[in-house]
Amino acid sequence: MKTLMTIVVLGLFISGNAFAAGSKIKGSTITNKANITSSQNIAFAMGKAKAEANQGSVKIKGSKIKNSTITNEANIKSSQNIAFAMGKAKAIANQGSVEIQ
């Protein structure tokens, strides 16, 4: 029996994130329908810290994905997404994205 898992991300004037780390996704539909307008998403780190700025993002890390559909319909207008890092820090800036690792 197929399991249907739908993740809908709606970000209107704010950032929205959906995380599915370490899960088993089978026969599913994952949809990112972020609508981001006139927004600012800023992350800043110094030293060994990590800066990460996400807007309307779906992150799937360490998961097993099989027979699934992943759709990104992000609509981003007049927005800024900035990540800044110094030293050994790592800067990541995602906006309306689907990240699968």
C-alpha cells in the first residue's frame, strides 16, 4: 500500500521551512508552493558558527525517496535572502528551493 505524504509550504511575507530528515518517503508527492513577496531573510555568523537563511524551502536529508514526485513552484518577488559567515563558518542561502541530500 502506497503512503501519500504531501508537504505544502506556503510562505507569505515570512519564511517557511519543511523538513523531512531521516524519513522513508515512498509513493509520495512533495510540493513547494512558496509565495514570498517583499521580504528579507538574513543570517549572520562569525567564528565557527554556521549562517543559514532559508525562505520557502523544503529540506530532505538522509531520507530514502522512492517512486515519488518533487515539485518546486516557488514564486519569489522583490525579496532578499542573505547568509554571511566569517572564519570557518559555512554560509547557506536558499530561497524557494528544494534541497535533497
